[in-house]
Amino acid sequence: MKFIAGISSTTALLCLVSWQGAVQNNSVSAFVAPKVPTNTLTHLIPSNNDIANAMRLETALNAEAIKITMPALSSTMKEGRVVSWLKSEGDEIEAGEAIMVVESDKADMDVEAFEDGYLAKIITDEGETAEVGAVVALIATEEADIEAVAAGGDAAPAPAAEEAAPAAEAPAAAAAPDFDFSQLDMPALSSTMKEGKVVSWLKGEGDAVEAGEAIMVVESDKADMDVEAFEDGFIAAIITDEGESTAVGAPVALIAASEADIPALQAYAATLGGAPAAAAPAAAAPAAAKAAPKAAAAPNAAASAGGRVVASPLAKKMAEEMGVDLTTVAGSGPGGRITAGDVTKAASGGAPVKKAAAAPTKPVWQPAEGVVAATPTARVLAKKAKLDLASIEGTGEFGRVTADDVKMATGEMKPKRKVAAPGAPAPVELPEGLVPFTGMQRAVSNNMVATMDCPVFRASREIEMDAFNALYQQVKPKGVTVSALLAKAVAKAIEKHPIVNSSFRPEGTFFNKDINIAMAVAIDGGLITPVLKYANERDVMELGENWKELVGKAKSGTLSPDEYNSGTFTISNMGMFGVAQFDAILPAGQGGILAVAGTQEHIVPCKQSILGLKKISKMTVTLTCDHRQIYGADAALFLKTLNEVMMNPSQLL
């Protein structure tokens, strides 16, 4: 205590005792100051504010309060900023439930509660920074104590700086490698944690890890928590194996930035063996000895379950006092964690019998009811995008929602392709990105756009194909193709309806004297329409030979302009692809185009048949016309004539 010059230590002590008595009696009038010089009395008598603060402190002491401190999320972290509080003052929280997001010098991470209770007081608001170890919030164990704990938080002095580190660090056994890597240290998961035990590694040596991805589960003096990676890389070496304990700040693994550096880091990790034990301060020995009785109380739990019994510290303490074997208690907390209520029920005989323990497996973390498991970055992105995290399916460890999941939900990122199962065929690599048009493709595109200014209409009709197919079978051995026969049939129908062979001019209708049938041909990298000139006048054998020549030139790119731009009417045939019906786009400068679909079999009535039915082949054709000079009746009559020609194809020879 500090003494004031001019007052004896006895007088100061009497003043302090009298003041404390006044505080404990909750009465300022109970304070009786001893006789001291008046020039110094004013410096000793506490003010009304001091007494009020002391009263609030006493009230807070009567209520059990749990401090939430700024955790050290990395070995280099000195302070952290509260990005957001996931709980508000007065909210009920459970052990293992994320309550705030903290931004460290490495990444954003969730901070979870170590005990059940109620968030009584938020000391460090969102956006504010606090030193590692500083109290950022207070938790009341009972809802009735919220106000008392909050009042104590208001009167509490500013958190002191973190305790001084050990005077000297253990010297490194070998020089660190001269390449980029990061060291994963045992984090301080609570303000009282001195060492941690690695429950399980969620990644193995050589595995790739991403920043924010859970890589191990650590048992502290408060609860089990998963620890996330701060940077992308590869697990090069695991220094602390599963089931082993090490001091806070001691290295537990090395992460390589490049996969090629893994062997060098493994060699370096061998020189770090025993470093954690040497780094532990000697002062920790009494604390370990003091905790020995409590640790000895649970050997049955570990032995009978073949592993660890997950229980809250209060539950373990109550079980020890009540003589309850925790291995026989079924936990009702998150992930099967045993709570104090479970122990109370077990002591009264009302608890359910715990099922036999299954074979040890890697721990499966489950968030508390109503809490969506998500990485800190995912929470921030979802908040900006105003998305409900519950509506997003998580693909991270334990089903946690990652930043990529949020980006895929907003459309910012494409879904990742699933890796094919062993033995399954590899996925087909599809083209991606912009491919510039070739000269031919650009020409086709421009021609299609030019047709948008033309008012068109379409008319369809079924054509009977039995007689036409029979004729084709006769001339096929002579080299005549279906395309040549179709061109001849269409040209014969145009002779009787020349209007469909015309084109529009601003002054009127322009009739073409020649019937030049253009037929669309798909070639590599585009579309072109070779022209069978004078199709109505030439023999089908000659048309067949000419068509073969034109197709060959089209594929080799040697067609002359007159051989592909002199058409007066166009045919687009997709029947060989099995298309049942389609519409074609009218080429600029022409009056009509005929879309020819595939042949299909139909059952129709027939009086001459024994059963009154027969099977015939039909195909659907659709005529697209320029409505400025060709009308619906013209199209209908043309299609009727074409059907007659196809049903009596002898005139094509």
C-alpha cells in the first residue's frame, strides 16, 4: 500500500480499516476518520465515487464471473481487433459456441466460449483493439447475476499488460531453413492455459492446407477446440503427435509454402525435438503438482473409454465430489460433452445409461443448436452480401461454411468440380473463356443479324416419303445423294410457284429467272452454303456429281464466291441428325428457306390393308418466307406441290 507523507503507517492502516468497514456495511456514515492533520486528511479519505466503485466490485465478487480474454491466435500476435460479436449482452451461450470474430496479424478466426453461461458485459466493442490477455467480455454463470457481473465490469480497472515472458528463450538447435515456411505453435485457448494436448490431427504430413482450415483439435484446461491454419501451404512435419501435450507457444508443426520444401523442413523439425519441454518455465512445476490430484481422479474415464472423457470442468469437479464415474454418464452437451446437469442426474439415478464406446475415431465437432458453423471470413462475406448462413451448404471441415461457399452462393465463384472417385472415368475437359471469331464465323454472325430487320412467317407440313425413299435406293448406287434429290424436287415445286424464289426490293418484288438451290453445309469452324445452279434444268446424276465436288471444295476452303453466294432459295437439312422439326433463319437477300427434318414412321388408316392400318414414312418440313412479298397462301400452295412431287418422284429422273 502507498503511504502519504506526514502520516504514520498506523494512522493510515486505521483509516483503511475504517473505510473498508464502511464499505462492507454499505454505509458511508459508518466511516469514522481518525484524527490526522487536516492538510493531509483530504488526500486519504475516499471520495463517494471510490466508495461506490468499491461497492460495485464487492457485488460483482459475490456473483461468479468468467472472463473472456483476447486470445493469442498466433505465436506473433500481440493484439487483436474484434471484427464482430456473434452474441449480444444478455444472450445465453454454451461451451464450444462461437461468440466473436477476432482479426489477428494472420487471419480472422472465431473465438468460442469455454463455459456455459450468459454474456453479461462486452468490454471491447466491434472494431476496437485489445492486447492479448486483456479482458474483452464477462460471462455470468447464472442469468440472475448478469447485472451484478456487468456492474463489476464497469468498475473493473483497465486490464493489465500480459505477464512478462520468460527471461530467456531456449536457443534454437539449428538454424532455420532459408525459404518461406511457417511454424504452428500451441495456441493459448484461454487466459489460464499453460499447456495443451493434441487430441487429433485433422491433416497428415504432406497434406495441403488452406488459411482458415481446421488442422487439429486441442484440449486445453477449459474445453476442446479446433485450431485453424493461418496460411496456405503443406503440412511438412508434425512435432507434437496425437495424445501428447506441450507448452503454450511451443511448436507443434511446420507448414511449408512449397511442397518441394517438405523434406528440408522435416530434417529441421528433428532438431526441434524436446524444445517444448525445455521452453516450459520452471515455475510451472508447482502448478502441475497442484493439478495432479484432479488428474488422478479420472484414470478410469480414459481407460474405460479407450480415450478421453469430454466434460466441462464444473462437471468433472462435481463428479469427483459426488463419486460419479463419468464413463457411465451420457453427455447432453455439444458433441456429447458431459455437463454439470448430466452429473446431477447421474447422481440421482435419473440419467440415461451411456452406450458402449465405439472404436476410437477422429472427433466430429458439432456446433451448438442454432449456431451455423462457418469460418470468420465466410461470416464477413455473408454479412456483406446479406445472406443467411443457414441457407448455404458448407463444404469445409465438419461441414463448416467456407468463404468459397459464400462466393459460390453469390455467383462470384463457380462451383468446384468434384474429384472423380478412384477407377471412375476422368472428367471431360471443356473449353473455357473467349475464343475470337474466325472470318467465316463473323460473316455468318453478321448475316444472321441482318435478317432481324426482315418480317418473316413460317409454315410447316408433313411430307410422305415412301416413294421418294424407294427412288433414292435405286439411284444411290450411281452416286446420287439425298441432297441432290431434294434440290431437284424443290426446284420442280418452285417452277409452279416462282414467288418463293423471289427477293424483296424497296421498289417491289424481284423475280429470279434461274432456280439456284443453296444447301447449308456445316464445316469445321463455320457454315457455308454451296449452290446447285439451274437445279430445275439439270439431270439428277449431274446434280449428284456437282454436289460431291462442291462439298469437297467447301471442306478444303476452295469454293469460289460464285459457288456459295449465288443462291436464290436455300435448303437446310438436319434430318441426318434425327431432328424431328426445326425452323431456319431466312438468309438476307432471299425470299424463302426450307428446313428439312428427319424421316419418322407413322401408322395410318388404310382400307386396302387386312387390319385397316399401314405404316408409312413422313418428314416435317418448315418453310420460312419474307412476308413483304410472299404470303401465307403462297407458302401453303408451294408445300402442297412439294408433297405431290415427293409422292411421285419419277418426274425427278
